[in-house]
Amino acid sequence: AELRRPTDAAEAATALAADRSARPLGGGTDLLPARRQGVADGRVLVDLTSVVGMNAVAESAGGDLCIGGAVTLADLARRPELAGDEALLDTIGSIASQQIREMATVGGNLCQQKRCWFYRSGFDCYKRGGVTCPCYAVTGDHRFYHAAIGAHRCQAVTPSDLATTFTALDASLAVRGPGGTRTVPMEEFFSGPGETVLGRGELVEEVVVAAAARRRATVLEKLRLWEGDFAVASVCVSADLADGVVRDCRIVLGAMAPTPYRARPAEDLLRGRRLTGQLAERAARACVEEGHPLPGNAWKLEAARGMVARCLGRLAEAT
Ligand SMILES: Cc1cc2nc3c(=O)[nH]c(=O)nc-3n(C[C@H](O)[C@H](O)[C@H](O)COP(=O)(O)OP(=O)(O)OC[C@H]3O[C@@H](n4cnc5c(N)ncnc54)[C@H](O)[C@@H]3O)c2cc1C
Ligand code: SF4
């Protein structure tokens, strides 16, 4: 492939738009293996790590956190601006290994493809082969890494852990395209498992976490099979608590549904109420009420329920 190294975000978007086969390149920790696996193409790779400004992390006067799309996960974790963003630090620390975090970028983490083993291993499944092909995960091993809520023809999940936490933090993305910049709420960024709403020539230039969300108490629980592994299930709860009463909250389940799953019925149940153990249990049950598991992964609903209860317990203890 041909490598381009633009220094300006507009130039990068123009390079991406100019060639149908051009792809953004962050650290390459997903794109390069995905190319070998036959699930990513691209004759031209546009390296975003050389784009001025996309490696920056800044805090606005009002306390908004602005993270460049090409900042590496390791750099982000080292930044003083993040000292109080514990859930974000926990999330980063749970991703892969230090070596990978030194390479992997924020934009690349959000845009990484689904990990479904069948998809990555050359099976001509629905997502690789088209609508006449089956989903091999339905009859194959789907115990850990497939959806238990809301999947239809494809049972894969969005693998990005940052996406789960950023959704709970109401983050928004500055998306740069050849015609300028648009803002996409994190919650609306995914169109399917590891699939985004980005159009031709578009890239994630920046992620913004607003000060109001950063002031909330936010906790993460991630279940994985071994250290450095992807989430089998994860939960991020972000709550504004005053005197034990939930003024506002977000509950987001990761690796449970095709895209980060916001448990709105549970949020509604909690809002305006005192966070007792009993209420936490009810809310945790409400989080998985819409579950529609495969035969081998119903246990993930039970795990997620327990993790939500644990998150809420941690928040109650902290207030
Ligand atoms: C062993 C291992 C364990 C892992 N464990 C975890 C885990 O626990 N949790 C987790 O979340 N991830 C995990 N990962 C995935 C890893 O985090 C991603 O590979 C990495 O974050 C991708 O970032 P990158 O910069 O290398 O992206 P790249 O590989 O460069 O790109 C990935 C995709 O994003 C696109 N892209 C890159 N940057 C941008 C941008 N700014 N705008 C638009 N599109 C862009 C590329 O075109 C490509 O499609 C793991 C990976 C490995 C190998
Ligand atoms: S879960 Fe999706 S990607 Fe995996 S085999 Fe089924 S259709 Fe293919």
C-alpha cells in the first residue's frame, strides 16, 4: 500500500476522499491484521499520527476534555488533564497490553472492526459474504464474544472499550470530512457492530467530554477472560448523585449488544430516587430485561446484571 503522511486534518480528509480505496491509519494495531485477514482493504493508507493537533489533549477553560483522534492510549493515560477521570483511566488500563496501548490511538480504538472469530477467520458469513450467507456464530461458539441483547442477522459486538465509557460520558466526536467538520454524539456513532456512520473521506479528529459529564461519578466494571483481553461484558455507570439521590445517570453495557447499549429503562428507574441496595438490584434487572441471548450466552445477562449492581454499589459507597 501507498503511505501518505499529511500534517493537516483537512489535507488528511482530502486525501481520504480523493481515493475510494484510501483508509485512515492510526497505530495500525487493528487495520494491519484486518488487511491480512481479508476484512480491510485500502491501496492508500493515510497516517493520522503526523497530523498536527490530532496528537493533542487539552482542557478548555470550562473544563471540557478535548482528545485528539491520533493520541495514543498510553499517552492519554499519562496526561495530567486526566488525573481525575478515573473511569477513563480504568478503561484505558483495561485495554490490551502496554505495548499495544503505546501504538493504538483513540480514533483507531473507536473505529476498530468487530472481532467475531468467524468473520476474522475467513468464514463467508452474512457480514463477509452477503445477505444469502448465514451467521456462523449462531451455531458456533458464541459463549463469550457475541451479543445477548438486540442482535438480528449478525451477533457480533462493538469491541471498543473506549466507546462504552465515552457513551456513558455523553462524549461527542468532531468528525472531519472533505467539506468541513461535523459533530456526532458518541451514542450515534455506531451503525452496527464495529461499524460507524463515517462516510467517505471522514475521520475522527477529536473526542470531547464535556465538563458536566466529567463532574459525575463514573465507574467501570469489565469482565474478560484474561488480562489484556477484550471485554466479554462491561458496564459503565455515570451518575450525578446528591445526598444519596440520583439526579441523573447513564448506564451503558459494552460487548453485550451490537453497539454500546444504553439501558434507558434502568436509568429512568433510578432518576430522582434514593440509591438504596434494593433500587440498585431493580435497576440492574431492568438493564437486561431486553435480553435476547443465544443458547450459549444467556449467562452474560446474569453477569451484566451483577456488574451493574456492583457499579451502583460502588457509587452509593462513594457518596
Ligand atoms: C491482543 C489485543 C488485545 C486487545 N484488547 C482490547 C481491549 O481489551 N479493548 C479494546 O477496546 N481494544 C482492544 N484491542 C484492540 C485495540 O485497542 C485496537 O487494535 C486499537 O485501539 C486500534 O487503534 P489503532 O490506532 O491501532 O487503529 P488502526 O489499526 O490504525 O485502525 C483501526 C481502524 O480505525 C480506522 N481509523 C484509525 N484512526 C481513525 C480515525 N482517527 N478516524 C477514523 N477512522 C480511523 C482505520 O482505518 C481502521 O479501520 C486489542 C487488540 C489486540 C491486538
Ligand atoms: S456474528 Fe456477524 S460477523 Fe460473526 S459470523 Fe455472524 S454474521 Fe458473521
